[in-house]
Amino acid sequence: MADFVALFLTDLVLGLLLGCVLAVIAHGLNIIWGVAKVVNVAHGEFIMLGAYGAYFLYLYGGFNPLLSVPIDAAIGLVVGMGFYFGFLYRELRGKESMGLQSELVTLVSTFGLSLVIVNIAQSIWEHPVGILWSPGAAQVGPVPVPFGGLYVAVVSVALIALTDLFLTRTYLGNAIRAYTQDIPATQLMGINPTVVAAVGIGMGFSVTMAGGALLTVWLPTGIDPTKIGILYAPISFVIVVLGGPGKMWGSLVGGLTIGLIINVGQLFLGGSIALATAVAVLTLIPILLFRPEGILR
Amino acid sequence: MRRLSLRTLGPTLLGILAFLGVLAAIAGRMPLVLLTLVINLLIFAALAYSINFITGLTGYVSFGHVLFMAVGGYGLAYGVGTLHWHPVAGVALGALVSLALALGIGAVTLRFRGVYFAIASQVTALAGFYIVLEVQELGGGQGIVLNVGFEPIAWFYTIWVILAIEVGITYWITHGRLGYGIRSIRADEDAAKTVGVHAAALKLVLFAISGLFAGAAGGVYYWQGSGIFPNEAFSLTFSLIMLAMIVIGGMGTLLGPLFGAVAVYLSSQYFLTVLIGFEFVIIGVLVVVIALFLPEGIVGTLRKYVPELRGLIE
Amino acid sequence: MSEPVQAEAPPAAPRSRRKVLAIGIAFLVILVGVAAAAVYYLTLPTPFGGTIKVGFSISLTGQFNVEGKNSLNGIKTVLNWINGHGGVTVQGKVYNFSLDYYDDQSTPGNIGTLYPRIIQNDNATFLLAPYSSGLTTAAAPLADSYDKVMMSHGGSSDVIWTGSTRRNLVEVLSRASIYLKGAVDWLHANHPSDKIAALYAADSFSTFATQAALGYAQSLNMAVVYNQSYPTTATDLSTQLTAAKNAGADDLIGGGHYTDGLLIMNQLKTTWNAPPPKFVSLLVAVTEPAFQSQLAGSANNVTGPSQWETAVTYSPTFAQSAGLSWYGPTPAEFTQLYGSLNNGDVPAYHAAEAGASLLVLANAIQRANSFNTTAVRAQLGSMHIMDFFGEFQIDSRGLQVAHSMVLVQWQAGAKKVVLPADIADGSCQYPYSGA
């Protein structure tokens, strides 16, 4: 019994820490979804690029993943604006909301983009690479708390809080929120919708790539182009739906839910990570059926 | 009631049937190199037609179609490996299990529109993979190796029959009365409901057909591979190839999936020796360009810009 | 109201119509051209030279790209050696070898189209299998159907031979079920009361290798107290490692690949550290030099099975003392030649096993004094030789029975071969200390 309690507490702590980093990688998608009402199917590939950003900063500059967060975020801002003009501008221009046809276009075109990125990455980087950054662990009773995961969790929550503050407390943030609610009214107020949308999408990519850098702490040995997108894109989709698209704190709620189901759930599923992951991603279905607006009201 | 005559069938269907007919007639005399190439082309065409039923005809984008292909493969492997059935019976078993699974999943996920359906389809495929890893009867992570021989003629006629039925059903849907209701779902689902189209039932039927044929094609694919291994069988790449084929060929059309399969599969064989590794980069660029600028694919674009072809291809 | 409507939809100007017609037709012509060129190109026969052509597909892209390229380089190294040492002599004439290979993208579907092409169009006389158990499974029926000898160098799952009858598929490397046997044997001989925990990747090879080792340990009356697989995408195994420790395990075996092997080692530090497991043996990861550079001190005393290491001491004199005949380069010559052909790279075991498959084939052709499939296959079935890769002898099904796996162990930052004793350059250290 004592063994079980110790295991349970360990999984609880690790699940919460993992949940925080899952939250921040999904958060970028959440912002894009909230601002432009589109889903970026290539989301996982931008997480991967963020992870590689952190890897090269580590390799050539000796940066640890936390230090590479602001640099990755700045790169993400530029990449995101480029993405907006390349993939969304034509579909969003002069429209109040995304029609189903436009939704289909963005789904399929960003899917094509993901194929391009992942396959170029695979042909350039054949071996999985890793960042050797291990700041140690503290033993709290029976529970090992890895410092790396702890720092990452703090930065993740701070990033989510920052985006929330930006959207509610700044002029540009309010303009973005106005844009998401009523585009013609935004224009009447003298705000250029193109600029606002570009900044909003840029912010989404900024958080996504920063999240990729933070994720490297949880992938101490493997930034593998063939696996990151496939694993983390669907999990990000599920987290955003769980929390509610466009709700900033929804990312954290969704992330923690998934982190806990994967880590604590395996205890009750015979130690099988496979089954716990299956259960975690399938929570999407009942949420969509019974609470389509997400867990948060 | 329209009388069925060659003229009323239209040149596209006649063209496809002639193409399949010629293949069937010369299959036995083809050099094996060409025959194996044709078998794989037909398997990919069958997969393209299967995703065309749901994504092409209704606009519901499925990112998880590999699930049905893999289930078809596992049905075959279980039928042949454990039950000791003939592989053709195994293919049928896989197809039926896929059909049942598609009915069950579709009954839930087809309630979700647009991106929500796309995500739900991807998530069910992912969950399917993780569950199979723990099912020891299906070999778990180890997979299943089959004691089957090299039987290209049997593979050819099995996939030929599957594809012919699929083309027939596609024609029936795009030209029959059922088709009006289905096309109205793609145009505007809510409006379709108000004029009395049973949108939910129609979508479910299409999804089930889609699952059935993806399963059947998957069965033949793994019969040919004489075994199935979970990490490869659930690879997202298959979902992506299927989607890319109908995007490139033309969604919801009768000829598009075949064009898409030819364009994607035959060109992919080039990349085995030339420009190794760039296959999906080029397919990806094609998909982006077509989605953004030519959303109707090859077939739709030809119809749009070349009026003379409108009567010929559909 | 009617006029603007008409103005909006004028009849299409004939000129622009002709233009789009031209574009459309050009489009169609290009499409048909591409398809026709593809078919033509794909069915084009390659001219047959005066050499023995060995055909195969290999994974240059896709999930096995790294192993595939290593294998190909190993095959090319041995090709270079054979052709540089007089080729093989059949019926008094000297023949060189040539290679005929294509990328299979690590996809089973491509095997069914590439091998017929290799055999029928390119007229390859002998075949090598592709890399990995899955692709070898897909290729094996073709060898029997076309009646060609096929040497398996990267497909080690026993079930390829035990689940089906293979006439012409010959295994050169040790099979999956004995990968961890050496480690279990050593534990049984030295620490028979140790309790074993297994944590391994849920893929065909890792599952097969680990399950076989557990069955073997139990048949020796050793206790197995934990047995769990994980998907290859796992990023956290702390629950599993803690559960294994809590089950009272002394030793840990399993793993699967490079990244998850490192993950296990990293998480041992926080979850199973005071004291750590006494004996750790992991598949694949341990043999990589990067395993040590990433883990530094905590790699010490970790063991792992390997098909081959550059340090093995197989040699013509060793063969002679064992009563076997020797063929081909020594391990040092192979390593040196491989390095000179590949910018100084050190061959991994994938390179050695693939190279050995061509070497064994060459020796069998020379012994059979014939290119006839039945004659060469009969030679392969009866010969027992030694080469740089170790011993070669197969049973009636084509399964390898004489080749010996080696067990490596990191000691003070250096990779030592510790088992089997007759080719070892170190002895097995116990227990693992964690640092």
C-alpha cells in the first residue's frame, strides 16, 4: 500500500509537470484557433522546429532550453506572420468568419505544409539529437522532483499568463480580441484587421516554437523529426478542445488533464503507457459530445 | 426510370471500365514487374476511392483513414494466421470488421463538423494504434507473420474486384438520386436538412462504405506483405497519402481518385532511385499549391478551364 | 437590371478559350507523358554485365534510413574486398561481383514491386534481403517463388522462419531470440538468485528478443518479477522503473532503440537510484558510441548485446584452432577498409552483418562451383565457416545456429567486449553503480 501511495504521488507530480509543458505546446495552437478560427495541421512540425531551434542554440551557444525560449519566440513571431500571409490571408481577407470551404482549404494546405517540413527535416537531420541538460532532482519524501521539469512548468505557466495579460491589458491585445468577435466593427474603430490578425497568428507561432524549446527537456535524448509532429500535434488538438478554443487558461486545464491521465492513468491500466495514452486522447470524444465549449465555461 | 445503356453511363465510367477491363484481360500475360506495379497502383486507387466516399463527397476531412486500412490488415492476418482461412476470406473478414468499426465510430464522430471531425478521426486512429499494442491476440507490438506465398495473380484479381465495385458505387452515388442528397451535404448541410435530406444517415452510410473498402484494400496490401507490424501499419503516412491522392486528383469526382493514385503512386516509384527522399516534399508542395489555387484538383481544374472536356470527364 | 447581368457574363472570347484549351491539353499531355515515362522507366531492363549480379532493396529513406545506409556501406566494403582479392572462381573462370539495389523507403509495399524488377528486369543472380524483420518477411516469399538464394542480414525475428516454410532464405546474423541470452547466461552462472525486471519497446524485434530472454531465464529457474512494454514514442518511464524496483527486481533488461535506451538510463537516476539495479542490459542503444558521450559516468558497467564489434578477435588462426575454414578479411581489415571508403567512419554492427551476408554468399558460390540456386543453397546448408563476423552455420530451416552474439560493457569510458570469453577483451563487471 505504501508502495502504491508513493507511486501515485510520483505520477501525480510528474503528470502535473508534464501537463504544464503539454499545455504550453498546445497554447500556440489555441491562440491561432482563437484568433483566426483555423486549425494549423502543421502545428506539430512547428513544435519540432522550435525544438531544433533550442538544440542549435545549445550546440553552438551552450544555451540551456530555458534561455532559448525568448529567441525561439522571436523567430516564431516572424514565421507566424509569414504563415499568415502565405496560407490564411487569401481565405480570411474581407470575411467575417471562416466558411466550411475555407476551413477545408486551410486544413488541406497546412497538411501539405506539414508533409514538406517533416520530410525536409528528415532528410537533413537523420539521427535523433538531444540536449544534455540535467539540473538534477530533489527527493521530497518518496517523490523525485526533477528540477528541469519544474523550471519548465514555471516558464510554461508564466507564458500562458503573459499571453492572457497581453490580450486583456494592452491596446493591441484588445484589438485582437475585438477582431475575433466582430471584424467589420474592428475596421470601423480604425484598426487594420490585417495587422491585427498577423500579430495574433504571429503570437501563436511564437508560443508554439517556445513550447518546442521547453519540450526538449522532456525529450532529453530525442528530437526526432519523424515522431514529434505525429505525437504532439494530435495531443495539442485534444488539449485545445478540452480547454475550449480561444480560452487562454483552457490550455492549462486541458494540458494538466492530459498529463494526469497519461501519468496517473497508467497506474490503473497495469503500467501500460499505450493504454493510458489511448484513454487520454479519446477524452476528446465525450467532451465534444457533452461539453463542446470545453471544460472551462 | 432511366434505361441503362452504354450511352447513358457516360464516357468517364466507360473509360475507367475499359481501363480495368484491359488490365484484367492482360494481367496473366503481363511481365511480373509490371503486374506488381499495377497491383500496388490498384491498391492505392482503392484507398483513394475509399477516402473519396467520405472526404471527397461530403467534405468531412478524415486524417485517420489509416485506421481502417490497418484494421483490414489485422482482420486478414487474424483470419489467415489464427483461423487458418483462405486469404480472400481473410480480406473479407478485415473489410467487414472495418465496416463495423466505421459504423461505430461514425455514429459518434460524424456529429462533429469541420475541424472537429478531422481531429476526432486522427485521434481514433492514434488510439487504435495504442490499443493494438496491448492486444496479444493480434501479436501486440510483435506483429503477425503469415505463411502465404507469392501469388500476384490472386492479389490482382482480388483488388481488381474491390476497385471495380468501388467505382460502380461511386458512379451510383454521383449520378443516382442518392447523390443529390449527398452533394447537398457538401454544399450546405443545414440547408440540406431543411429540405428533407437525411444527412446523418447518408453520412453514416458513406463512412461505413468508406471503412469497408479501406479495410478490403488494407487486407490485400498486407496479404502481399505476408504479415503486419503495428508501428508500420498505423503510420500516419498512409492517411496522408490517401488524402493527398484525392486532393491532387479532384475531391468528390469519379475520375479524380484514379488520377490522384496514378500521379502519386507512379511518381513515387521514381523517387526510389532518383531524388531519393524528396517524394513527400514534392507531394506536399503539390498539395499546398492545389489546395490554395486549384481547390478542385486535376479533374475539377480541367473541367473548369477546358469546356470541351466537360462532357468527357466527371 | 437585365443589362448589367449580361455585361457580367459575356460569351467567352475565342482567343482566351483557345488559350485555356491549350493549357488544358498541355496539362493532360504532361500527365500522360509522366505516367508513360514512369511505366517505361520502371520496366526498362538494365544491361547485364559479365559479373555476378547481387540484387537487393535497402532502406535509404524512412524509419530505417540510418541502419539501411550502414548496411549498404558494409555490403559495398565487402564487395570492394572480394573484387580486390580476385573475385570468386567458378568452373575455372574468375568472376567479380556487382550490386543492383534500390531504395525501398522502409515500406513493405515497395518490396513487392522492387524484387520482381531486380530479378526479372535486372537479371540479378543472387539476392540479399532488405533491412528489418518486417521488410524481410515481405521479401521472403519472392525468393522461393523465383527460386533465388536470399541472404538475410537485418531480419532477425525467428518467426520469419518458424511461422512459415522458407526454402531459399538464409540467415547470416544471430536471431532475435538469442540477443539477450548471453546476459541471462552470465547472470545465471554468477548471480542465480537475482530477480529480473524487463522493460522493452513494443516493436517486433524488441518484444521478441526480450520475451525470449525472459522465457529462457524462467527455464533456468530465475525469477522474473516485472514484465512491461512501452510504445516507442514514450517520453516518461519513471512509473515503470519505480514499479520494477518496488517489485524487488535486482536486474533490468530490455530497451529497444537508441533514444528510449537513453531515456531509461536518464530516468534510472531519479527513480531507481539508491541502490540502482545491479545489472543493466539494453538492446541497441548501448553499442552506440553516443551512449557513453551522452551519459558519461553513468554508462559505466551497462551491458548490451551486439551482433559484432570492431574489437572482436576472430582470425584465421582462431578458425584453424576451431577446425573451421576462414574466408575474407579479418575484423581489423574490414574496419580499415570500411573507414577508407566512408570518410573514416567506424562500422556499426549493421554494416558488419550486411557485409558478412555477401561474403558468405561469395564463399558458397565458390564452394558450389556453380551459379545454380539449388547447388549454392545446398552448400549454404552444409558449410560451417568463420569470417570477420564470426561463425556461419544454418539449420534445415535456414536459421543461423553457429554465430555468436557478443555482450559489450562500458568500462571507464571504453566499450569492452566481455562475452563470449574466447573473443573478449575484458571481463564482465558487476554490480552497476549508477555513476
